[in-house]
Amino acid sequence: MARQVKHSKIKNTGILFELLTRQITADILNDKTSKSVGILKKYFNEKTQLGKEKQLYEVLVSQNYSSETKANYLIDAVVGNRKKLSNAKLKREKYNLIKEIRDTYKVDDFFSARIPNYKLHASIYRLFLTESHPTVFNPAAKIDDRYTIVEHLTSKVVKRVDSSDKKIAQFRKQDKDLRLLSYEILVERFNTKYSNLSAAQRNLLKEYINNVSNTNSLKEFVESESTKIKKQLKSFLPKIKNKITKIKLQEAINQLDSVHKGRLVKDKQVVSLMRYYELIKELNHVCKT
């Protein structure tokens, strides 16, 4: 009888890598030496099975094609490389990695974070599992997973790389994962990209990364900040003489209520707050001149 393959977030190589890199970012923001750097270097390098499987995940996540035929050829090629990996070694490495994560972090917090492209990562995990094991799995579920990956590969996504990301893009072209995982590069990327943030913007970014798994805490923070921002913006209204500018500012104030709507805080809501902070900076500058 065909088995129904189940996804395991805690065993998904792509998700494990994503969570560790996110932890590095959080530690950098808090001026802490990140233990995740050492863990990544140890388990995700060109010599480990985990490192090699992570590269296969990356291919399916990052590539884009104009036709389903080409997408299916890519999937077949990736699956062929996945079959060459040692399941026994991969299982052992993954066991040791998860144990080290458990020994280093609070597991509930570490693994409860929301993951971008979660459905895609889950489909890749299940496809790799069904293609690399002799067990007979549910063929319908297997087709569904392949279709999810094909759909992603053929979606028209415009990937923008700004100037601060050029060095990272160059390192991604190199053969060794360790270059991409360099702590110094991550610090440099962060300092370049966020050097002009205000204290309020930095604090928002810290809260978002540190509390991404604690939805209640993050939502409370966003609601609190929205109230503060609204109060600050209202204080500028009497200082503005231009009627059109005053009307636009009032509209911006009214739209603040939508920033903290919904059960979960989404990326676009955080971006909106960042823009409101920019508006406050600009208004402070204008009102002082």
C-alpha cells in the first residue's frame, strides 16, 4: 500500500538553513557573536551531505524558466543528483545538526518562526524523500509536489539586486558555501544596507526579527508604534501651512490604522512603518528649516 509522505519542518534542509541564517542576522542586530555561524560552517559546506542537499534546494528555489518543459528537465536533473547523496550520511548529519540546535537554542522559539516559501520547501522535501527511498509513496501527492515546484519555477518573478547585494551575488557564484557563510560578509552587508536607519527604524527591525516567531508580541509592538507615530504626525499638522501638504499628511495619518490590522504582522506592514519613520525624519527636517 502506498504511503502518504509527511513533511517535517525540523528535518527540512532548506528550512534549517533559513532558520540558522535568520538567527545570524538577529545576533548581528543585537551585537552578539552568533553561534549559528559555526554551526553553518560545520554542517553546510561542500564536503557534507547537508551542504550538497542545500545546494539542490537552492537550485529549485532560485531558478526561473519560461516553460514547464524546461522546469521539469531541471527537476529531473536535481532529483538525479539528490539520488547520488548518501541517505545514511545525510540522516546522521541531520540528527547531529538538530541535536546541536537543541543544545544551543530554545527549540520552541527557534522552530516556530514563519518561513517564506514554506509550501515550496515542503514540496521539495517530500519530492526528495519519495525519489530517494525505495518505499512506495502516494503517487498523487508526488505529482502535487512536483506541480508546486514547476509552478514556482515558471512564475515570472523579477529579482532585484541592489548595489549593497553585489558582493553577496559574487560570492554565490563561487564554488564554496563557506564564502557565503562568512560572518564578516554578513556584517558588512548589514552595515552597508542599514547604516542610515534611525534609532526607531533599527528598533523596529530588531523587534521584527527577534519576535518573528512570537506573533502576539510583534503585533503588540506594531500597534504601540503605530499609536506613537500617529501622535507624532498629528503634532506636525499645525506647523504645515500648505493646504495640499496638510491634506496628504492627514490621509497618511488615517491610513495608519490599517498597518496593524490582521492576526499576523506581515512584511508589508513592517515596510509601511519604516516609511512612516522616514516621513517623520523628513518632516522634522522641513519644520526645522
